[in-house]
Amino acid sequence: MIRILLLVLAIGIGAGGLDDLRAATGSSWPMFRGDPAQSGVSPARIPDAPILKWRFKTGGAVSATAAIVDGAVFIGSTDSNVVCLSLSDGSKRWSFQTGGPVEASPLVLDGRVFIGDTLTNFFALDAKTGAKLWSRGFDDKIKSSANWISGTNGTSTNILVGGYDFRLYSLEATTGKSNWVYETGNYINGSPAISRGRTAFGGCDAIVHVVDVIGGKKLREIEAGAYIAASGAMEGNLLYVGHYENELLCVDVDAGKILWKYRDRAFPFMSSPAVTADRVLVGSRDKRLHCIQRADGKPVWTFQTRGKVESSPVVVGDRVLVGSDDGRLYIVSLADGKERWNYELGQPIQSSPAVVDGHIVISCDDGFVYCFGSPH
């Protein structure tokens, strides 16, 4: 009986059944979009009118999204450094020099930080000290943020990350050893979403790739109609992802077909969507945040900013947080898209909010990392 239970647990974990155990919580935002499915939803609580608590200056523009784990903020910069900051006051705990600009967001998992740079290197760092644990060289730059999946034995962990060398890699988390490599037809810019034992992602080859996470076997390819630079979000067998020819797609990755397409004006979707029980939220270069019905792709509302919205929205309760190229961080109502709050940073915001209880961390082109929180 014990053997059967262990086997069921191993299969469940390997298939993604228990992957949410290390997803976003009220006190943790461990990776880009919060969880392996890249849902962009946080269970945290934030103040109605946050105030600026601190800011930290890096040596370059920051387009990456932060990770927050155990009271620490992890983020990379185009100054070729990864830094760890105290969430409470923004003081620097450590920095690690990668050798190349960092545009990918960190994955923090089991005491390690996984991140790549645009000089083709992928690193595993000690989360407490910043010491390099291992590194691997790819054949081109890395802009994709890493994701993770538990192995077939229920204890090991594998890291998934894509590169501009047209490949998706599966690496052992503890050693960096290669499990498998999946070849595509062009750059992989976005991060692979994971659900139910498979990963789905788009590339500059204009194809949605669906791959078995354990063996790296191609399950199917779905023509998207245009190249995909953004990351997708998965909910069960459905992938939501935008492309450069002005459409957001809902793709059934099991059936291998597109269920619906959302199209408004002729502007690309470079933002990654957030997915709730009944809605999809996504930014567009048309300067708006779009809210769409999950069931049929029909519009619910749009929120107008003054610049392109390449920042990926995060849903926190009944509110949506998103940045804009107009230099503002916005909080809008999930119900009707009405503005509730904004703060002007002054430079374009391409990163996405990282959210834990009482704190919102975001960065922008001015090279600063900002933390907002309660006025009390």
C-alpha cells in the first residue's frame, strides 16, 4: 500500500499535480508570473494606497521582474549583476557579476537562484550568499526566465529555460546536468509555462510548442500565425498567449487547436497575460490594459495609459497591477477597469510587479528597483 501511495505521489508531482506547493503565497513571489503555470495571480494583500518605502539604484536599466522569497528581493540588471536586497529596507545583501546584461527574471527555488544573461550563460547561485553553485553556457543569449518541474522520483527538480539558440533546455537543479534539449525553429524569448506534465511556449518561429517535461518529447505544434515574444499562461489544457500580429490566443494544447482569438486594434501583444477563474488580463502596445472573458475571448473592459503596456499585469484580489511606458505603475479595479491608484516613476516600465503581503516591488528603465507598501 505504501509503495502504491509513493508511486501515485511521484506520478502526480512529475505530471505537475503538486507543483503549486512552491508557487506564489502571501509571503513569496518566487518566479516570473508567480507559479509554474505563469498565471500572474497573487494571494497577497496590498494596501489601497501604497507609498514608496525604498528604492535601490543599479548600474543599468532594469526590465526584469523581481523574485521575493524569505524577506529577500532578487533581481538582475543590464549592468551585468544579480543583486539580493532586504525586502524591509532595500539594503544590499549580496551581488553577483554575471559577465553579461541580465534581462531574464530569477527563479528562486530550494535555496538557489536560477538566472541567465545575454552573454549566453545560465547560473545557479546560493540564495543566501550569492556564491556560484554551477553555470552552463548556451550558444546564444538568454532572455527567457526559468521554470521548474519535479522529477519522476518525486524528489529531484528539473529547470526549464529557453535560449536564443532556438533550444529549450531541461537541467538538473542541483548539478546543471542536461536532461534533454528540445530544438525549435527560431529564438525563444518568453518563458515556458508548465501544466499537467507538459510545457507550452511560443517562439519567433510563430509556433506554439507543446513538449513533455520529463523526456523532452514533442507532443504537438500549433501554428500561431505570427511570432511570439511574450510568455504564455496555462490553466489546465489551455494556453493563453499573445503574438506580434495583434492577437491574444486561447490554445487547447491537448486538441492542438486555437479555441478563440482576441483582436482589437493593430498593435502587438508583448505582455504576458494574467489568468483568473473567468478573465484574462493582458497589456498591449496600443497603450491599454485589456480584460477579456476566458470562456469566449469577448472584451470586458480596457484601461487606457499614456504609453505602451509591455509590463505583464498581476491580479491581487479585486485589483490589477501593471506598469506602462508612460512611467507609471497603476492599480485598477478588476471588476470594471477603473483606476484606483497610480505612481509616477518617470521612466518606461517593462518589468512586472512582484507582490507579497504589504509590498509591491517593480523596476524600470531608470535603473532603480522600487518597493511600495503600507503607509503605517
